[in-house]
Amino acid sequence: MMFLKPNSKKWAGLVCAMCLFTAIFSSCVKDRYGNSYQTYPNGNTYTGPVAYLSVIDASPDAGSLDFYLDKNQANSYAITYGNGLAYLNAYTGKRAATFYKRGTATVVKTDSITLANNGYYSLYLANLAAKPDYLFLTDTIAQPATGMAMVRFVDVSTDAPAVDLGTKGGALITANKSYKGHSSFIALKGDSTYTFEVRPKGTSNVLVSQSNITIRKGSIYTIWLHGLVAATDNTRISVDIQRNAYY
């Protein structure tokens, strides 16, 4: 999760206040300043180093999942394709990040990730369940310039061609991203409405789009491409938008 510091601007993308993900959130506790801390059944609190991790299921056929850091389950409800967990607080250091089939000991994907104090990260489960991948990104959660928003593009569609991201009637935002490719966070004018178009590299053809999306000033977003070009069901290629944070 994210947290508020004394005298700071407001943040979101929290475990407690995440838009565009379903309600698969862990609980968060804050002190009188809004600082996050971990509570335990005996009433003790943990105030040591902490990192913040967002988890996204972009594997079209993995089914219902549970997510664990080491031996600790992070989700209360099933994680399903296209959904995930907002920023949850986690111990720092080298951690085992594991997706299991929901309610079982069957491992879908496991690998180690390293979390730094006050670092923000996104972990995508990608590819088909028979050959799952991780895409682990460091998130730059810095306040946008006055009147601006920040947008990042992430491509986790395994069978899409290399693509560009642009706005309808506007300039490209980022170009030539293939599977597991991603951009930095790029400034866009805030409090504006856009139609985002994903196009095969160097063409004006629209592979998939999201229309009439209002991007708020002071906000930080990830636009992510996922699904399969060859599919015609709910695993077909699509593009979604996650608001990581706002000030």
C-alpha cells in the first residue's frame, strides 16, 4: 500500500482505495498522521523497513489464484484474470513471490523478488499457465508537474505484434513495445479526456482502444495491454488502465 506522510499531499492506489481492480484488498492500518504500519494479533506493531507491491494477473488461462510472499498469503478473495491487488505493504529484502491455484498447493509460478525500503513495485503474472512469466517493475511514484499526469505503458500480451501507444488524433505516447516491454512514466495533460489506441508498430491501424478516459491531474497511471490476439472469448486482447497513485 502507499501511505501519507505528515504535511504531504494525498496519495491513492492504496490497498484501501484502489480503482480499476476488484475488491481483492488487504487491510491497512494508519497512525494519526496516516502512516501505515503492520499490526499483529498480540497488539504489537511493525514499524521497520517496508516496501509496496502491486500484483496483477495477466495470464489469460491461469484460473483463480492465491498470491503469497514467502509463506504469507496476501489475498482474501480469488485473484482472477485482469484483476489483482493494489499496493500492499511488504517486508523488504529478497522474497519468494508465488501464485498458487486458488485454495491448493499447486504452484502456478514462483520466483524471488527483491524489495527495497520505501520502494514501489508492480508484479505481473503473464503468459499462458503452461509457461508462466513474471514481469517485475519498479514504479516511479513521483508527483507530476502542475496540471499534468503521468502515464506508463506495459505490454503483457504474448501473441501481439510490436505495438505503439497513442491517443486518437494525437501524437504517439510510446513506440515499438513487444511482449514484456514497457515505457517510463510519460507526462500528459491532466484533467483531459483521451481515447487511447494501441496500434501495430508504425501503422495507423487500431489493434485495441479505450475510449473517453479522463486522466486527472496529479495522477499516475499504467496502461497495460494483455490477452490474446487469436482469442475471441474473454481472453481476447484488451487494454486496461490502472491508477497507481494520485496527489
